Amino acid sequence: MNQQQPSVSDIFRRAQALNQEHPDWSYKQLKDSLVKEFSGGELPPLYNLTIPEQDERAPQEDWSAGLPLVRRGIQFKDWNEIAEGIVLSLEQTENYVKEHGPEGDRDEWHDRSVGIDEAEEKGVSKWMPDELKQLIESQKK
């Protein structure tokens, strides 16, 4: 991938792809493959250290676990450190999904609807016409 500057998300997606292609690889082998593939190329930009699509899979504290290592790797121009951080984030995300399922699915602590259900019900009951509420209720049943 030497032709253009990869983002942290691009490298993370590549790590996911490698992990799916080679499920028997250890995380060390995955890291070594990333280093081999990306070494010599442009480093990812520091201004965008994020993996936004992972927010739906796991809490931020899991998918962002390796980002400080990635940042330090970029600052010191060390692909080993960058790959180490990417693999750490991948490992944390995958472990969360294996243990808990997707975020909000089985884990009440991460359920994003907590605290808004009552407010939503209050707003709907205040402003929605009765015939529309009845129609929705009949479709739920």
C-alpha cells in the first residue's frame, strides 16, 4: 500500500481482512504481516486516530485500546509500534464481540437506549395524534 497514505482505519480494516483470511494466525503473526506490508510506506496521519466503524461492534474503550501505541508509533516512525496498536485494538474488539455479542445486544451497561425510552414515550404521547398511536399499537401486535 505504498501508493497512498493509509489511515489508521485502513490499516485496521487490513488487519481484520488478514485475520479472516488466516484465522489460524496468532496476533503476533498478524502484526508481523502488517509491518511487512506497510513498512517503507507513508505513515498514517496523526490528525485522524480513530476507527469509527468499530463503535457499533464494541465500546470505545475496547476498540481504542491500541490507539496510544499507534500514535507513539507514528511520532517515532516505528511501524512495529503502529502494528502493535492496531492488533491490540483488533484483539480487544474481537474479544468483546465473542464474550458479549454486538454492543447493546446482551450488555445492559452499554445499551444506548437507556434513559431515552421514557422521554421518547412522553414526547410521542404528547404530540402524536391518537389515531396514529392506535395504528402503531395495532401493528406492534
